[in-house]
Amino acid sequence: MPVDMTHPVLTTLESVLDTARPLTSGAVADYIPELAKVDAESLGISLVSSRGDVHDAGDSDIAFTIQSVSKPFVLALALDEHGLDEVTKHVGLEPSGEPFNAISLDAETGRPLNPMINAGAMVTSSLIAGATADEKFAVIKDGLERFAGRDLIVDEDVFDSETSTGDRNRALAYLALSTGSLAASVDVATAAYFRQCSVAVTARDLAIMAATLATGGVNPTTRERVISEDAARWTTAVMTSCGMYDDSGTWMVNVGLPAKSGVGGGIVAVQPGQFGIGTFSPRLDERGNSVRGVAMLEALSKRYGLHMLSHRGEPHSPVGSLRSEEGRTVAELRGEIYFAAAEEIFTRLTPLMNDDGCLVLDFSNVTRVGLAVKELFRAVPQLVGETSSGQPRAIVVDPDGVLDEA
Ligand code: GLN
């Protein structure tokens, strides 16, 4: 008989839905008239682990337009295509502390301050390959689909509505053009951007897209590499500092997850290496962030200690046991060895590599070693040399080759 147990993650998600449901403050965006037609009561959350397990609660299947949540993903595509140096010739990386539609250009360089506000996002879209808006959008749509792991459609009514009310965005694009930041004509850049904002997604799509950033660029549900690890890390970093507009600093203290919101009511949040979350609830606060989405992520983070900088306790020592065996001292190492563990190994074990015999560094129970220290461990026997009687002072035992893995 199958076990009758609700998955604890689902219980958790249901409980944060309950926390958010009573909140009715805020208002659905109506500056793009078509957005005002959504059901304000919709409420959904989805969490996708870095293994690709999907957990859905509430209205996680209801479609809404992605709006500004598209910005980090299009940034990731631009970074993947051009690299950081080229992209930052056109757009900065500094938090603006201003609303999403602010006239926000660096006084010296004329670049929009960052790619998460509209001015910077249109510049990012202009950098995507293609001479026309259709060509650029085809690349963008294909990229968003690979992030989501399924085909997506454009909400044409929202697109028309956005196009017919988009003069402020055109004005921002003209300013970026005047400073040499925009890499296409205003018409091309804005049309590509309006279409990208009008792509319909669900909270589950957003969670999968966020999980793709959490894994370092591989969609965990399709196993396809969508962008490089560098592009994923750079994008997540920009979300950390700029994703919630002029609420980004408070957000980082209260929630502590790289995130991005959109006026369609969606929010994505990333816990690097662990999971991605997508939330949906259309009523927005005065900064354009979903009221209930923010509440759900705050509750999740606080109740379950998800802040990415939360202290996880003292790490386990990487030195499992030290024993004498046939005149040698065997140091059995274990677990994951990154900076702190490597530092402990060298501090504690270097004094044992002396003239009295041989120290064996046994990596049999080590699961992973940080890139920076692999070579150093491999080199230890050469570095410490031989005893005066010609015996090696150190031997490295690594039956599974954890020191060789790329
Ligand atoms: N399409 C919207 C705009 O440009 C996106 C804004 C947002 O989601 N914050 O105004």
C-alpha cells in the first residue's frame, strides 16, 4: 500500500498560501489596460527542486503575462551570447533605488543603471541577435521556452494594449538610443520588449525557469543546458541587487533570495543550488511587486530558514579519523572539501608531514573537492618531499578520482 503522507514541501506551500490569502491590499496593474482584466483573487505558488521535482499549490496552472519577470531571462540570453564585457558596455549593474519605469541613466556613461528596470531591459532586448523585432523575439521566445521546458504563447491582447500605451517606454528607449546604449532602433527594441513582456506563463513555468538559474543554467526538468554557468551566476547576481526595484535592499534582508517581480503579478525566486520558486497573485503594492507574492516568499524564507545567507551551523570537520597503520598515519578525509575544509586540513595535517614517517591523505570518503584546491592536494606529495631516509612524507589515496574530476 502506498504511504498516505502529503509531501512536506506541498504542506509547506499550502501553508504559505493560507498566510497570503487574507491579504487583499494593493491593486491590479491597469496602466496597461488589458492587465486589469485578470482575476485579482488568483493565488498560486510552485517550487521546483534542482533535481527537477515539481511541487504545485493553488493556482499554479493559471496563465498570466510574464512582464518584467522576463528581464533576467533575456539578460541571461544576452550574457550567454555576448559575455559580460560586451553587455555592460550597454547597460550597468548598479541598483537604481528607483521605480521600474524611472528615467535612470548613469550620469557619466549614459547607460541605464541596470537590466532589471525598463530602460535597461529594452537595451538588453536590443542586444539579442536579429535585425528585426520579429527576428529578435524569435530568439527570445525560443530562449524563454528552453528555460520553461515547454512551448509558450504570446497574449496578443496584452501585447496590443502594451503597444498602444507604451509611450513612456518609447521615451526611455529614445534616451538610451541618444546615449549610444540601445543596440537597435527604438521601434525594433520596444516591439521585441513588448512581445517578451506579453508571453503567457504560469507559476509553475516561473518555478522551472528559476530552477534553471538555480542549477547554473541546466533546466532540471528537460536536462537541457540553456545558458552557461557564468551567465546563470551573473544573472542571479543582478537579481540579488536589483530584482525588486526600489525594494531590493529590504527584500534581501527579509527574504534573502535573488528574485524578480513583474506587473502581471508573478515573482521568481532562486535558491542557488537548491530550488526555484514561482508565485502568482495579481494585486501589486506601490512598487509594482505582488503583495501576496512578497508575503508568501517572506513567510517561506522566515519559517523555513531559506535566506541564502542564513548561518547553517558549524561545518563538519573534513578529517574523519587519524589512525596509525603499518608505521604510517592515515588521515581519513570525508564529505565536501571547499575553502574552509581545505584550510582545516592544511592547518591540522601539515605539521604531521615530518621526518617521523608518512602521512596518508585518504580521499576515499570525499564526495567533492573545490576546483581551487584539487591541484594543490594532488601536488602535496611533491611539495613535502621525502624523509631523510628516502620515504615519501605524504601519499594521496584517491580511488574514485575526486581530485581529477573537472
Ligand atoms: N511591460 C511592463 C512595462 O514595461 C513591464 C513592467 C513590470 O513588469 N514591472 O511597463
